[in-house]
Amino acid sequence: MPKSSKKTFTTLHGQLLLDGGSLGGSCFHRSVVLVCEHTPEGALGLVLTQPGTQLLEDSLPGEVPPQFQGIPLFEGGPVQPTALSYLYSQAGHLLGNVMPQLTVGHQIEELEELMTSGSPGLRLKVFSGYAGWAPGQLDNELRQNSWLIAPANLSLIFETPSQDLWKNLLRQRSNWQERILAETPDDIASN
């Protein structure tokens, strides 16, 4: 019986992608992307490291509760920049569609409901646009070493300042070249 040449698919759902140093000049330069969906049909992620200049209250049609005013709308990626997505976690929210205790949503009505629920311990990040990959595209980028993979957790997503996330994750890597990458200036010519 002939061996099957079909490769086994490995999902990166719930993992972090870090710019491996070759994405300079792109919107993913020094970024960290949370992979929210990854199937053989493609992938969807949200960039955690690019807070935008627009505020949450400027992007929603309804009234935004005071505790959520002044929160920046993150630039989630270059695909559909007017589409809103959000990540949330709250007390008692054990199941999630990204990882345990973390859910990604896309419905504005659900987002407004979450914000007005008064749920204790609600953690929320809202994004305009997203990162998207066609079938096999992310796998090809990984083979080209464009991305490094790291495990995600709620603390990294909600508590680590976005401007520190990429460097902090690289500093924890076992590979010394990756740790050095964290210390290089943004523009290598200025070194």
C-alpha cells in the first residue's frame, strides 16, 4: 500500500506569532499577533502591539460606558480596516473560542452588551481590521522564518504594555540570536 503524501495539519490557534526580524517595512514589523483562527482554509489573527490613535468611543455608534472611554482602538491588521473585532475575558468565563477564558467576537451588539453588563473583572481589547492568511499562506511564512511562535496567556494579552510585548517575548527565548534581536534598534542604520 503506498504511503499517503498528505501532510498533517497543525493549528496555531491560540498561539502568538512574533516578527522574527524579517518583516521590516511591513505593517507587521516588530509585531505580536494572536492567532484567533487557524484551519486548512486559512487563518485570522489580531495584532496586539499596535494601539491606534482612534478611541473606542469614536468608533462605536452607541454610548460607551465611562469605564471604557479613553481606551485606544488597536490596529488589528491590514485586512478590512473598518471591521471591528474584540477580545474579552471575564470572571466565570471558562470556555473561550480562542483559548480557555478568552473569546474573540465580531458583533457590535455583543460588544455593547458586554460593556454595559457590569460584569466584574471584564477585560477587553477592541481592534479595527485583522490579519488574514489564505490557505497555506501562514505555513509558507513560517517555513520562511518570518514568524516565531510563542504560547499565549491572558496576562500577555491584557496586562503587558503593547509597546513592550515584542521585546519581552524575545528576551525570554532560548535562542541567543532571538534574544539579541530584542535589543537591536528599530532602524539598524542608527546603531
